[in-house]
Amino acid sequence: MPRIAYVNGRYVRHADAAVHIEDRGFVFADAVYEVCQVQQGFIIDLTRHLDRLDRSLSEIRIRPPMPRAALSGIMRQVLRRNRVVNGMVYLQVTRGVARRDHVFPSPEVRASLVVTAKILNPAVNAAKYAAGIKAITVADNRWGRVDIKTVGLLPNVLARQRAKDSGAQEAIFVDAEGNVTEGGATNLWIVDKAGNLVTRPADHGILGGITRMTLMDVAERLGLPVTERRFSVAEMLEAREIFVTGATTICLPVVSVDGETIANGHPGMTAQKIREAFFAVAEKTAI
């Protein structure tokens, strides 16, 4: 069965999907996006994802392409047409098509919308949960507004490629003061020596991850204390556990950073407990 995508009002074969060469998302990365996990036939945390999409659009002054109800309907339709039960749905909104000029088009043009979906094999993540992943640290050279989920991800691309070249699966950004910010495509957490869950505050230094937000709800349900504060690379390396969170991986343990083994070198129990409780706590929207 061919994959189906939604592009500006039309459902088309994924292989034939295209946007104009002067779409500002293509020319300037003048666009934002969201990725939602799909598990057991449900979109996970849809409301929070659409809330963040609205915030991202507002921050860069793009008018939403349609009402939220219509957008969520298109997302569900794309998932149904692709027969996704476990996987992901991706949506991207750009400022639209206009003659190449750095300033906003005047008069305003209609925003472009693309929605795609794909099936993911749960066994792939299960293997990562069981073994854990390796990570490296890299200097955080991104722009100062990483709290906006834009498609301008070249520093993330280069960081994750560097991780891959090093035999690792994630890159951990470190700011100029030597404190951890987040992963190349994830938020980062540690379990400190006192047993507290610690993550950097969701200010302009990191993206406010939706999985991160729901994990806090899970931690409260489980009675796990959470502290939002900055922490150094040295503290991270001495932690009881490290894990990263993201929409398609939920809670993924990190067992090695820069070649140094974390704790006993095996995934920890805290990440496992959170992951096992996550689906029950998260918002679930039927496809």
C-alpha cells in the first residue's frame, strides 16, 4: 500500500508529494513543526502538541492554516489512510509561498501545511530500552530561541551525525557555562545521587518537550520528586541514571556518555517505571 501525505488541501501519494520551490520553509526554514507518537491506535498528547504548535506559530507570527478541529481531523485521516496503529504523525506549517525576500510577504500569503505519517516497529524501541544507548557531548551552538519548534535544525543534524560517527545514538548539548541543555532531538534527565529526577528548566535554553511535560505527570503519579535546575556535565556523569525523552521514544536510558559508563552500565529502574506508566497517564485521542 503506498504511503499518503496531505499537502495544502490534497491527499497525495507520499512519493509524489511536493511544495513550491519558493515556499519559505524550503528557502528560509521559516516554518514550525510537531511530531506526535501514535500508540495502539491513539495519538498521544494531541492537545499539548497542538498547544505548542499554536505557541510556535505565534512566536514567529504565522497565522494558523486552519482551525484546530480541522487540523486534528486531517491528522487522523492521514493516519487512517496509512493504516498506522503504532508510529508517528508529522505536521509542518510554513509561512507560505512568496518571492524570495527576507521580510514577510506583503500582502500576507496563505500558510502551507504538510502532514505525513509512518508506521514504527515497537520492537526497535524495545531493544533500545533493554540495552540503553550511548551519547556524546557537544557544544551548544544553536540560536537562542530553541524553545520555538522550528525546522531550522542544522546544528542538531550536525550534532547527531557526529554522534553517529562516534558510535553513539544521541548528542547532548552543553552550554558555555558547562551545563547540560538537552539532546539533539530529546530532552535530558538525570537521577541525582539523592534519587531526585532532575531536568533543566524549560526556559529559552531548551525546547519544552511534550513528553517532558507528561513525564512530570507520570512522576507525580509515581511519587517521584522532580527538580528543575541546571546541572553540569560532571554531575551528569556521576548520576544514578540518565535518560532522554521524546515523542517517538518516550523514555530512553543512556548508559554511556563520551565513553564513560553511567552507574553500572545498565538501564535503570526509574526510567523503566516511568515508561511503563506513561501510556496510562498520557492523553489518548482515538484515530
